[in-house]
Amino acid sequence: MRERATARIEAFPTVMTFPHADDVSVPGKEENLAGGALIRSTSQLGLWIFLATVTMLFAAFTSAYLVRKSGSDWQPVSLPAILWFNTALLLCSSVTMELGRARGKRLQTRGLRSWLLASTLLGLGFLLGQLLAWRQLAAQGVFLPSSPHSSFFYILTGLHGFHLLAGLLLLLYLLFRVRPGGNPGNRLAQRDLTNLCATYWHFLGGLWLYLFVMLSIG
Amino acid sequence: MASTVQQEPVTHRKQGFIRRYIFSTDHKIIGIQYFLTGMVMAVIAGFLAMLIRLQLAWPGEKWEFLGALFPAGMEDGIMKPEFYLSLVTMHGTLMVFFVVSFALVSGFGNYLIPLQIGARDMAFPFLNMLSYWVVVPACIIMLVSFLVEGGAAASGWTAYPPLSAVKEAIPGSQWGQTLWLLAMALFIVSFTMGGLNFVTTVLNLRAAGMSMRRLPLMVWTLFIAAVLGLLAFPALTAAAVMLLFDRHFDTSFFLPSGLFFGNKLLPNEGGTPLLWQHLFWFLGHPEVYVLVLPALGAAFDILPCFTRKPIFGYRITIYSLYAIGFLSMIVWGHHMFVSGMNPYVGEFFSIGTMAITVPFAVVGVNLIASLWGGAIRLTSPMLFAVGVIALVGTGGLGGIFLGNPTADIQLHDTYFVVGHFHFMIGGVTLFGIFAGTYYWFPKMFGRLMNEKLGKLHFWLTLLPFYAVFFGQHFQGLGGTPRRYYSFTKFTFLESLQGLNLFISISAFVLGAAQLIFLLNFFWSLIKGAKAGDNPWRATTLEWAVPSPPPHGNWGEKLPVVYRWPYEYSLEGAPEDYTPQTVSPEEGQVTT
Ligand code: HEM
Ligand SMILES: [Cu+2]
């Protein structure tokens, strides 16, 4: 039994390389994966669980949206066209992210860096575009309390933007960490961090598509 | 990479006092921090309960010393009605989120999960530390709200709009309510970080051989509680965001058209207060299970140790926990039978509620059957664990009445409800915390708690508890409404005045009895008898390490698990308990 446990550790030499600030004080967290670990990367698992709660958050807003929409005073506002452009930017950033992830998988540093940079800039562009959309609506005299639809629009785009901002910070951190060269362990860490980042980023892209459709239907 | 890690010596970098005990990432320290914070908040929330009962026993009395303590709420020592409502609101909020959640879920959860599954720490220790330090400002904001203009929030722990949404509605709805919402938001952020850690750790960091089917039920219940919390709390987050916007930015999510306050027409239009109730109770009901399940888990872990026999129905209990977890997400409407909902929808929620009593009864019966034929030793932890069973039974009985709309229309918002939920989220959880404390204190601090004081504490808690909260059922049947600051003006309640006074006096005894616990706790910290590694001769992993366990929990090697957690009185075994780490060669195996 003991032999089998260690054998299994060695079968996954690259397991769980997400750098914890505390790994020094808690040695050998990898040992645990010898038990009945569900998936190889503990951080990836944690991220999926986090995404589940974020999904519930937006599900709650959706149900509130549907309830409020059935009220007699519901008047949809027409959404600014720039949202289409923003959507395109965000989709492109998901593509560049995926290209970066492919580089990361092959443990290449150079391509990874540029694709990550591209995603960051595209993401930033999306956020700026969303701010512009707010400005345009406000210029038309549609403010937060103007109608229930506009209230939901501002709050939901704001909340999504807030999550995206967190993603951008993560990306910036990653860019900072990805250095050309570096030892193999470092590159494994980069790969896993890129994976996490990409999962989160695609989730936010999907979430935006969903919100965009819901808000456009009015 | 893994192999290099394994060769690393297990001696740890020396850490300063602050990194070790204040901004610590060690799950044990964080667990104890949560536990002690919960204890402080319990003293405060309990004190508020005493004030509530004081007012109800002698409404309008003058209490000079309290006047000095609360110059605004108790001017000249006489309690104002709006202050009474602030007290009820803050008592409920603190007890649910800042006492039971802290001590039972976050406290025991953080302390025990890694130890019981054989891990060195939680999956994300840094996140864990953050989760505690986010909750500290939450506590401070909640408490400071007593001092702001208008006083603390006064719309109940359920914060129903319009009362909570309109600043003019009640003094507590000015800054107090905003601070309440902010503190709750911080609490939810913290719970999310903690819950992520619980779930990830249990799924991914179990020691070799520790399959899900070998987890102690304490871990199982904490795991299910964390999953429920992660899925249910976002609904309250969404509701709180919308309420904040209604309060401060003139949106109309919850506020209907045509509301007048002080001759002023509010600008809001078309919102529905019922939306809040749905979102709130989507969290509120599962939250009850978040709090109650770990108390049951503690009882399941403690019973076999003091009966010297395995628990009954381990596997069925796990299935029942699944069923309870699932059903608890779809019964929230039973809190809203009188809100004017469609009776057919009410019927759905009623059937769901009745359905949930089935797995709950299974768990209860398994607890009782775990006592059957055992060599029972009534130590303090055991007494409180048996108390948990009694309180689940009593509280569950009241729930059957409330789950039927026909009965609930009469009982809703009466003291029947107050009595019922105090048995469940008040009693079961509190007894679970006490049972757990008497049981795991030796592991946490290396010393035993005093048995004599423990037993005294038990009887002086159990009897007044039943006096107070069973009595409240009868008050409720007699029609006594909830959240009223005095009952002297109603002739139909005159016959219940004696009972009312009796309840208040019992409540004071109950409150005073808790001082015995505090005394015992702190006295035992310093003077308690040395415990040794395994004072109860128990089987689960936490007893295989020194008390208190060192940083990193396990020495050089992680433990390997060979059997289920309740291996007592195994035939042919050298002792009447066989720890989970004993291999087949060293002792007989079962599952
Ligand atoms: C020392 C023991 C306790 C006493 C004497 C006590 C007493 C009371 C009283 C008199 C009320 C007001 C009922 C009303 O007017 O509606 C109340 C409300 C409440 N209590 Fe307790 N309580 C105790 C412990 C607890 C505990 C341990 C919890 C939960 C974890 C708890 C949770 C609540 C809640 C949620 C409310 C409802 C607040 C609201 O209406 O918004 N209590 N309690
Ligand atoms: Cu409920």
C-alpha cells in the first residue's frame, strides 16, 4: 500500500505546480495527491468550484431579471451598438488566450508572452468599450434608475466588468511572472497558471455572451 | 519535482509571533481564531438576548445602568420600541452568521478537516488566512452600527423591504441598514473563500487510503454544508446588491409604486418586495442546514467513542445527507406561505418540506440507533451529543406543523416559530458546538476540560433551554406575535403573562449558565489535566498526532488509512478501538 502510494506520486511528477506563497512552510503538499485526489490540479479544482458560485450569482440575477420583467412597467431600452464591437474584442481575446495556452503546454516562453500580452490588451479594450457604452447610454438620458431594464444593464455589465478586471490583474501578474529562460519548474508553474487564467477568461467570455443575449432580448 | 519535495526536511522555517499566531496560514490557528471570535460574538449576541427578555418581562421599566450604556436606545433607561427591533435584528444576525457559522463551520471546519483527512493544511492556506481577516472588519462594522445615527439595523435578520429599503421607514434603516448590508457582503466573501477551501481540500487532499467512504461524518457534514453555502449564498449577494442600489441610487427592484413616507411620495415604481423574500430564503433555508449538519456530524463522531461501538447506518446517513442537501435548495417557499403566493406553488413547497423530513428522520434514527446496545459513558461531550439528538427531535416536530400551510397561516410570525427555530439553529448548533468543544478541546490545547463543571453546564443549559423555547411554542399557539416589544396591551394575551415571565427568568438562568462554560474553558486552558495524544481512545486520524498537533500536522510521512472511521470493539483486536491507520497485518480489517 505504502509503495503504491509513492509510486503514484511519481507517476505525476508535474502535479500541482501552482506556486503557493506558503509552500515553504507546508512542505510537500503534492504528497496528498497520493490519496483519492479528484483531479490532478488542486488549483484548477478550486477554480471550477469558484466558477460554480459565480454562476449561481448570475443565476440569481437572472431570476430577479425575469421576475422584474414580468412587471407592468417594464420598458426595454435600446442598447448601444458598440456592444457588438466589444463582444468581438472579447471573443478575440479568448482566441489569443487559447493560442497562448497552446504555447504554455509546450513549455515555450516566448510565444506565450506575446499571446498573453495580446489577450490583456484586448481585455482592456473590452472594458474601455463597456465604459463607452455606459457613456453613450447616459448621453441619451438613460441612467441607472431610469427604468428597470437600464438598472439591470448597468449593474450586470458592471458586475461582469468587475470580474473581468480581476481576470486582467491575474493576466498582468502572469505576464510579470513569465520570463524567457527560467528553470523547468518555473515553466511548469507558468503553464499551470496560464491554464487557470485561460479557464477563468473563457468563462467570462461565455458569461458575457449570455448576459448580452439576455439584455438584448430586453 | 515531487521527489525533491519529499526529500525536504520537515523542520520548518522559524516564523515570528505575528506570522504564527496573527496572520497565520496554519489551518489550526485559523480554526482557533474563528472559534474565539465566535465566542466573543456569542457573548455579545447573548447579552442582546438578555436585553430582549428583560424588556419582554418588564416592559417600560427603567434601568438606569442600561441607560448609561445605550444613551440613544434607552434614554433615561427606558427601552425605545425601535431599539428593541435593533436588538432583535442584531441578535439574530450575529447568532446565525457570526456565532454559529464562525465557531461550528469555520472554527471546527478549519481545525478538523485537514487533521481528519490526513492533510498537512488546507488546499489554499493563503486564501484561508484572507477569509479570516475579511471577517474581522465585518464584525467591527456590524458592532459599530449600534453607534451610528438611527442605530443598528432594525428590519430583522431577514431584512425585508420596504422596511429595510426606505431610509425613512425606521431609524435603523438609515446608516445601520447600509452597514448591515456591507458587513454581510464581507461575510459572504469570506465564507466563499472558506467554502472553496473546504470543498477543494476534501476532494483533493485526502491521505492515501482515505476514500470518501472512509471520511468521518464530521468531514462529510462540513463538506455538504460548504457546498450548500457556496451554491446558496450568491442569491443573498445578488439581493444585497440590488437592495443597496434601491437604498442609495433610486432603482426600483424591491420598492413598489406609490409608497408614502411622512407625506413624501417615493420616486420608486413597479418593484416587488416579494422578490427579496424569494432571494433571501433561497439562501436562508439552506443556511439552516449549513449550521445544523455539522452539529449532527459532531454528534456522529462523538457517540461511538462513548458507546465503544460503531455508529449505525454510516452509508445510509451519507445518502440522506445528499438528499437533505438537494431538497434544502427547493423548499425555501415554506417561509412565504402567507406572502400571497399561489396556493399551488405553496403546495409544491409544502410537499418538498414534508419530503425533507424523511432523510432527516433517517439521520435522527441512525443517531438514536448508534446508542443502542452501547457501553454508554455520560461524559460532558457525550451528554451534549445526546442533547443534540433530543433537540433535533423536538425542533423537527415543530417543523412538521410549520411546513403545512394550513397550520402555518395561524402560526406564522408567532412565538411558535421563534421556539421552533431556536431548537434547530439555536439549540442543535449550540449543543453541537459544546459537544465538539468538550471533545476536541484536548486536541486543540493539549488539556482536558473539567468534567464536573461540564456536567453542571449541561444540565443548567438543557433544562432552561427547554423551559424557554418549548414554552415559546405555547405562547405562539396562544397567538403571541413575534418581534413585538411588549405584550401588555393585548387582553387576549393576559392569560399568558405568567408563562412570559417564567420564560424570561429561565432565559436569565440559561444565559448565566454559559458563564460556567467560559470559566471552564479558560480555567482548563491553564490548569486542565494534561490530555495526551488520544484521551478518548478514539479511532479517527486527528488522534494519531500529538496534542496540540505541530505545524504541518504529520511528521515526515503522511498517514496511510486502512479502514473506516468507526472501528470500535472489533472482534479479535487487541484494544476496543482500532485507529484508521492500523494496517491489516497489525489488526483485523473490515471495509
Ligand atoms: C441564550 C439563548 C437565546 C435566547 C434567550 C434567545 C432569545 C431570542 C428572542 C427573545 C428573540 C426575539 C423573538 C422575536 O421577538 O421575534 C430571538 C430572535 C432570534 N434568535 Fe435568539 N435567543 C437565544 C439564542 C439564539 C441562538 C443560539 C441563535 C442562532 C443561531 C438565535 C437566533 C435567533 C434568530 C435568527 C432570531 C430572529 C431575529 C429576527 O426576528 O430577525 N438565538 N431570540
Ligand atoms: Cu426553511
